[in-house]
Amino acid sequence: MTKSYITSVDAGNGGVNAVIAGRGKQGYKSYYMPSVRAAATGDTLGLGSEWELEYQWVEWNGHRYITGDDVTKITKRGLERHTGSNRYGNELQQFLVAKALAELGVKSGEVNLTVFAPPGLFVEAREAMLERFMQDPPVTIFLKGDKAARHWTYSNISVWPEGVGAAACFVLDKNGKHVSSDILSGETVILDAGAHTLDALKFSDGNFNPEQLEHATWEAGGVDVHIRQPILRTVHKADSDFTNVTVDDIDRAIRLGTVSGDYTLKAGGREINLESLLNKYRTRYAEWVANNIADGVFGGFKGIKSVILVGGGAYFIADHMAEWYGDKLLDIKSHATTKGIPYEDMNAVGGLRLALLQSAQS
């Protein structure tokens, strides 16, 4: 019997947030990695973990790569990433999706896949993603430690605008069933702050308003331009030992610091605490969002019932936005269907719930 999986992957410019349907309190298993890779040999001297650095490599199309946070630890050369409108469905994004699915346990069979594109680029991106993801089945990938390559086909691919997945989390439960809720009644704005783009979607009684499409996606409006790159420039000037620090090192230090409270970045025997820099630039980013989008497009949210922040960038601006716009901002931690879902997983989890809904209806 062919095994089948229901999955959802938000493979963004900065990171890959992937979920697969399964048992458990939340009804899914999740996986995250930064959207970066570098070529690797996978060679070893056989000295063991005590004397030799070990890392996970992956083989794809006859080449071996290291990915995600391993890249920041293993090499600074030949780093590969792709941002911008041409990335959707391309070879690198297909690779990132396949790697995430393999890490989630997909080995063979059929995969029902949900993916996402910025609403402002959606029409062209959706067409490209459907064509590119389906053109060369089956997917073949080999992880270090596998006894044989993994092969699967995509039985179905759904492409949703970023932000719609997040909205679905409020009206669908973990099994993809509708719940009684008035959260999306009236006028609602969803701000999805990613690494490269910031999406601003307006919903009217739960339906996306296409009249706002021209303001839906702000390219170069994410945390990379506004937070990570300014911090990187400052760090490079701090000491010569930080010259080789990359944006991936900055990203990792910030992510770990958000969890642990320790924002220390180390290089060449030197260390620097990034917390004050992060606070400086995240405040500036919140001001940029408020000036250009909250006030510039949505009139200070007058007439808007609710504002929902999602995406990894939400961690950096949520407190400022709550201070400036008060109870307009919904707290995703306080609602039954979104409690426990991280900001960055909202799209992927919502996409999974939409796929479960569609699967039950078919």
C-alpha cells in the first residue's frame, strides 16, 4: 500500500517552516532550518566525534550540501541563497522543501504539499510553483545515515498567498474542521513580516480583499534589510575578528537569543552582545511598519476591527505595535485555535489545516 502524507511548507527567503500531519497535542510535527546551503564533500577521516567535526549532509541531484545552521558552523565559502520574485518553485526552493520533508520523516509514497507565495506576487508565482514542483517526479533525496535514497511524488500541490494560512488558523481546528468564531468578522488586517518581504492582507468577514493587492507585498520590507543587515554592518566595524561574520551568523544569534535571552555572538576569540543593536533596529523597523503600512496604507487601523501579526519578524515589533495600536492587535496566544503556535509557523500550520479540510471534503 502506498504511504501518503499531508504536509505544508512555508519555504521563505529567510527560513523554512515545515509541518506534517500527525498525532500529538497540536496535530502536527514541525521542522525549521534557515534557507541557505553550501556545497560539501561529506568526507571523513574516521576519527569519531571526539576529534572530528560531524555534520549532517544531504545529497541532491548528484551533489552534496550542508544546510541551515550547519552552514554557519562548517564553512563561510560558497554560501547559496536566493531571494526575490524569481525564486518561487526554482531548484533551490524545491531542494529546501524536499530537505524539510525528509527531516520530517517522508521516505517514499505520495505527498500532498501546500506551499506559499507573497500575495503581491501570487498570480505569477503560483503558476511557476505548480509547473516546477510537478515537472520532474519523483523527488529523490538522500540524507546522511540513510541506507537508500528517498523517493516520493507530489500527489497534489496547493499554493496559497502568505497570510491566508495564518487566517485559517483562527477558523479551523487542528483536524481541519471549522470552529465557531467571529475573530475574522468585520475588517481584519494580517501583517506577515518575513526575512525579505512584508505582506499586508486585508480581510472582510474572512475573505481577502483584492482591492488591497497593490499594497499586499512590500519587497525588501522584512527583517533582513531592516534588522539583520544593519546589525551585520555594525558588527563588521566592531573588530577585525568579526570581518568574516555573515548574515547567517547574525540570524542564528538573534534566533537563539530570542529563546534563551543570550544574544552573544562569538568569533575569533572575541564576542559581542547583540541585544542593544537588536533593540535599536527593531524599534526603527516597527516605526517603518507603522509609518508606511499601518498609518500610510491603513489609516492607523481606523475602522479595522483586528490586526494580526505573524511571521518571524513579529517577535521584533509586536510590543511596539501593541503600545501604539492597543487592543487592535490580537494576541495569538490567547485564542484556542492558535495557542501554542509560534508566529513563524502560522502560515504552515494554517496551510496544513486547509489541506486537511480539502482532504475531508474530497
